[in-house]
Amino acid sequence: MSKQPIGIFDSGVGGTSIWKEIHSLMPSENTIYLADSINAPYGPKGKQAIIDLSIKNTEYLLEKDCKLIVVACNTATTNAIDYLRANYNIPFIGIEPAIKPAALQTKTNAIGILATKGTLSSELFSKTSNLFASDVNVVEQIGNGIVELIESGKLYSDEMKSLLKVYLKPMIDANIDYLVLGCTHYPYLIPILLELLPKHVKIIDSGEAVARQTKAVLEKHDLSNSLMTKPNSRFFTNGNPEIMTSLLGDKFTVNYLDF
């Protein structure tokens, strides 16, 4: 049993979608969420820059005595998690696009992947795609501009809807029946995506699976906090705290961090 917090970091506010799944599955766990919004998005950055930012985030969470770290960023996972696991003696949970379930379940033999450049161009994504989707028409789309709009509080803007229409058109034309969201910011787009996609298209993100994996790793290492007390959920950002508050709700306090 451990009352130490679970650490979670992302390039911005998007990983709060992962935090929500973790908090829902393990309501007694203490958590610390770190949003590196000033450097969002990570997608266009080179591999070494992404590793360096991930090290900085990890060091901060370790200073806060975290017992496990969730890399709640697809780009950071695909580019940096091997380095983190090799250099820190703490469990890390990573995130990658859920290509496997989409490829195995598709009936139209076509799936869409909406992700950042850093994820789609990574070795891990290529390996996963080749392993599970080599016989499937995979329509990849880099989500340029999406993270920036969410980080600036324009989630439900006309600009966002126009951008998504452009990105979804090749997928709809290819008759996809699954859309895989390859960035933790993107689950916040689901209400808009449901408006724009044909009714038969199913949307898949990794949040629930990540929460289950986090729970399993905590139990494996005997790190679970089974005390049914009110958890301490702390949120930090080096961007605008109001953006994260708008996604979490007013009952949570978001702290500005000069980081």
C-alpha cells in the first residue's frame, strides 16, 4: 500500500483525458498532473528535444515523490519512454494509438488515424502499424493545429470544426469504420467528431486501457493505495490555468508553475 501519488505528464492539457480515466478507475489514488503547455505541441519537435522535455517533466514528478509515472502523451511515449525506463528506477506507463483493436475489428478494411507528426513518424508507431495493420487501408492524418487550438481555449470554435472537416474527408472517402485518436488532447474532440463522421464510424482512444494498465502495474509492484479516503488531486501547468480548469471543472484547482 502506498499513499505516494501517481505522476502524470503531457505536453499540455490533453492528458487530463487520461487522468479522468485513472481517477474514475482508482478513486482512492493521489495524483499529480503536470502540463508542459508552454512547449505544446511536442509533435513537430525532434526526438532528442522530446526526450529532453520528458526528462524535465519526469524529474519534477520525482521531486514530488511519485511512485509511478504515466506518460500521458503519445508523442512522448513513442519517442522517449524507452529512454525513461532505462534511466529511472520507477514504473512508467506509456500511451500509443489503439491501432490493434481497430485493425482487428474493421469490416470495411479501412481505418483512420488522427495523430501528431511526432507519433506518426515514430519507430514505435511504424512497428505497431506493420504488425497489426499491414493488410488494412490505414488513412493517416497529422492533426496540425488541433493541439494549439485546444491549448488556446478554442476547442469548440468554428476554426476547429473547419480544420476537422478537412482532416476527416480523406478518411470518409476511404470508407473507414474506425477512427483511432492518437493524441491525448483528441478525446475532447469527440462531440465534434460525432457530428462530422458517418454514424457507423466508431471512435477509439487509449484512455480506459491506460487506466487499466496503470492499476495492474500498481498491484504488481504492491503500490496501490487501498485507503478509501478523499484523494489529493493536484494540477500544475506552465500555461494558462483557466484552459485546464475549463476541461476539469471548477471543483479542481489548477496551479500555475513557472517551469
